[in-house]
Amino acid sequence: DTGVSQNPRHKITKRGQNVTFRCDPISEHNRLYWYRQTLGQGPEFLTYFQNEAQLEKSRLLSDRFSAERPKGSFSTLEIQRTEQGDSAMYLCASSLGGVYGTEAFFGQGTRLTVV
Amino acid sequence: AQKVTQAQTEISVVEKEDVTLDCVYETRDTTYYLFWYKQPPSGELVFLIRRNSFDEQNEISGRYSWNFQKSTSSFNFTITASQVVDSAVYFCALSEAKAAGNKLTFGGGTRVLVKP
């Protein structure tokens, strides 16, 4: 397995458009996380899945954001009606569930620019 | 609430110098993990080390070493004999046992620039 994969790596969109990002986790990992990182800041937690169940969402995740993980495999993060403030790096990570403190492995991220 | 502070935003050193990155954390949980990640220009966060709250032993891995002190809520990271390839942004992070799903709270990061 080559690690966590995210697509696309870069996305430029016009304000008001919808965008969708995809994350393929490490195959044996049942936990999947989405984080957002703005320029010069550390990543901030958005949401996480245990298998196909979305178990927690941050207050950062407005109603315009939705994430899915059908069948507990890959995940998608959709942003509707994008705003300039959505411009950021969106990072996906995965880890083994049920083992407290296990490290999360991150993908290379999708950099979103809203113009 | 949990919080991680990395007071140094950027550190610049000349190759072969040592560099120490500070990390101070806040948590009400007695059981937690601390992490360091490296983020090179490619963007991917690379795991470096994990330390649980019950293990205060310092650790050395090659040129990297970590100093965990619960008394001061600090988990500092030292790169010995720095190299140009060490240039990156380094993040300290906290995971509380009570937090759902082992989610991470990151500090703001410290950018390390190693000049040849």
C-alpha cells in the first residue's frame, strides 16, 4: 500500500461553485479524518469516520460542507457554494481504530483556491 | 479545552547547528498522547514520534531527540547537527483519551530553515 492518497492535488474554483475532494486511506485503516490547514497555521480537525459512520463533526464544518465514506473505504468531502474563506489545504488522514494513541498517516492534501 | 502552543514561528540555522523546537500543551485529561509531525514543502505530514502521558522518558532517534516534561507541560524537540533536508515546518500535536476518535489538536507550527 502506498499510503493515503488524495485527489485532486490542486483545485481552483470560482466563488459559488461546488467542489468535491476524494481521499483513499490506507486499506486496513478503519478511521479516516479530514483536517483543514490555512496558510501559516496548523491543521484543524473537521470530521472523522469510524468505518462508514461519521462520528464527530467540528463546528468548523458549516452546512455547506458534507463528507461521506460509503462502505467504509474512500471518503469524499464536498463544499457547496464555495466562498473565498474556504481557500485552504484540505488534509485527509487515516489510522487504525480501537488502538488508542496510534499515529495518523496523512495524505499530501488538496489545495483549494476560490477566486 | 485542549491547546498546543508553539511559540517559535520560524527558526533559521546554519547547517550542523543544533536546533530546539518548543511545544507547550494544555489539557485537563490525565491520559493523552503527544506527537511531532514534519511537513516538508510537498505538503504531506510525516509522523516523527508519539509519547503517552505516562512515559516521561526522553527519546533519541538518530539526530532527533525529544524532551517530555509533565511538570512544565512541555514536549520539546531537538535536531542535532542540522542538515538542509531538515528544512520544513514542524508541528506538535495532542490527542486526548477523552477526545472522540483520537483526533489531533495541532500547534501553529515552527518553520525551520537550514542554510548550507
